[in-house]
Amino acid sequence: MTSEGKELTHRERWVRTMHFEPVDHVPDEEFGYWAETFTAWHEQGLPRWVDSNPMADLYFRFAPRHMAPVNVGLLYWWEEKVLSEDERHIVKVNAGGVHCMVLKDGSSSIPKYIRFPLESREDWEREFLPRLAPAPEQRYPANWPELVEQYRRRDYPLGISVGSIFGWIRDWMGFENSTMCFYDDPGLMREMMQTLTDLTCSTIERALRDVQFDFAHFWEDMAYKAGPMISPALFDEYMVPCYARITGLLRQHGVDIVIVDCDGNINELVGLWLKGGVNVMFPLEIRGGSDPRPIRDRYGKSVLLMGGVDKTRLIEGPAAIDAELERIAPLVEEGGYIPHVDHRCPPDVTLENYRYYLRAKRERFGIPQPDPLELTEPPA
């Protein structure tokens, strides 16, 4: 891939990559890390100040990409409180209103869920509708006009969140209750999805008028290794029209790159997301069944891809890492694909192996090695 010798900004490189246009090199991005990964890496030489994903992005010198602070979700959350505890566990109400059991040591393991805040239409109307009120003055930061001026001078890609159609509802109701709601109370499910769609469209209109965004971002997480949590037929009937409304509004304002963040096996949903105007699949978990190569072979250039580097190969060491980079190289060459680890990097990956992966990825795909390779001092 070439760009006729022109040095591109991060923004130009990112947008051109996602439109299959020539670039000097693929964008240098990664997804992130679990909290336990930082703990393990601190013992292996990672500076202690690198203790979060934003700090790690700075430390490893990745290309910046940002989201505008426009809130299309809950206006306010629940008060967290501890209900009971023993030597190893705490039972609490978290900020999402869920009663759950978590480990006292703060590990990132999935909590044991006990009760969810959305169990009935009464809960929806009493607890959620007030939190999902339009309230435009509360959904934008006070310094929005200043941010707009900054965004007009930016050299990095900028996105806007467009929320969730099912993923948030699943978080509020729990997996079993949310999936059964399609059968037990389909009217409520339609109303909830319509409310989220209406809220997103009404909220982002101002931002779309003020700023030329490079992408929009949905969050769903509605698939396991065996496939999606709901049938493709339900997805098509309930969700595709919601996506189409939101992506139609985005495209009216020149935003044609729309990402969906969904773990697990998404193969049965890709065509339906494309039907609804969502065209970037992320993070493409290999062991979850979402290999970017078959997806591109099936859908061609109508689909864009981010992720797809098998994190378990980083555990194995340099030879496996080299083989993984070789596997994805044809996709990088085709364009419309940004390679990075297919979920947050686990603590099983040593810091040494991760550093090798970054050096090898940059060398393999012509990404300039930063100088210095890592940020030596914490940012001011």
C-alpha cells in the first residue's frame, strides 16, 4: 500500500484505510488490557504508572483515536452499596443497579449475578425512563463549544457513541430475562429498543451538525462461542430497523464508518448488521469463531474489520506471533482492516512477548517504530 510518498496524519491514515484507499501504513492501534495484566506486568518491569488502558496507549506509543463526550445512555446510575461479605466475597449493588457477588481481591472475573434492576414494565417506567430522558443540556459537556473548535483542528480520528440496541437491555435485565422478553412481553422489548433508538437519534443530531465525525460506535456483546444470544430472525425483525434509523441519520451527515463491538461468534449476524448500515466488525475473537478472513471472503469490501489477532498466540511466544502476523498479512494488504489483539490482552501474555508482538507487527506492516519505543516518563 502506498500514498504517493505523502506523510499522512493519523486521521487521514485511519479514514483512508477504512475506505480501501492507499496509505503509507496501517494504523497502529491495540484494544487494551485486563487489570490483572497490569499487575503481572508490573512485576515484569512495566512502570507502575502504567496502570490503565489510556496510560498503556501512551506508554506503547499507539496512534490516538478518540470519542466525543456525548452521552446517549443512562443520565445517572445507582448508588453502590455493600449488602454482605465474607472472607473472599462481597455481595453488593453495583452502579448498574445489579445485585451481584464479586471477589474481594478485585479480580476481573465475571461476577455472580443475583438480581437485575429491570424485571417488569413497572421497573422500566419507574427506574429507566427517567434515566433515559432526552435532557439535552445534561448529555453534552458544558465546554462543548470549545471542544467543537478543537475538533475542527484535529489530526486524529474522532467518533461518537451511538449506544446499544440489545446489549444494554441484556445488562439491565440479565441474559435469561432479556431473551425471554421477546416471547413473554414483545411489546415491552419493542418499546425499550425504540426508546434507545429515539434517544440516540435526538441526542446526536446536535453533534452531527457541529462536528464532522469519522466514525460511530455501537456496543452490543450479544454472542457466545456457539453464536448469537437471539435468533437471526428476531435480530432482523426487532433490531435491524433500529440500526437503519440511526445509521441513516449518520450517513446524512457524512458518517459512513459504523463500528459494532461484539465478542464471540458473530458470523450469523454480520449480514444483518450490514443490512442495518453497521459495517465495521470488532474485535473479531478468533477462539470465539469470528475469523476475519472468512468474513471478508463472504462479504467482500462491504465489510470493514478491526482486531482478529489471536491473543492466545501471544502466549506461545515469537514463533507463534510471527505465524499469526503472517496469517493476517493478506487482509492488511487488502485494506479495510486494522489488525490488533482480538480482545483485552490477558495476563498469560508476558510483557516480553507483548513487546515482541508490537515490534514484529510494526516491522511486518511497515509501521514506523516509535522513538523511543515506549514512553519513559508519565505524562504531565
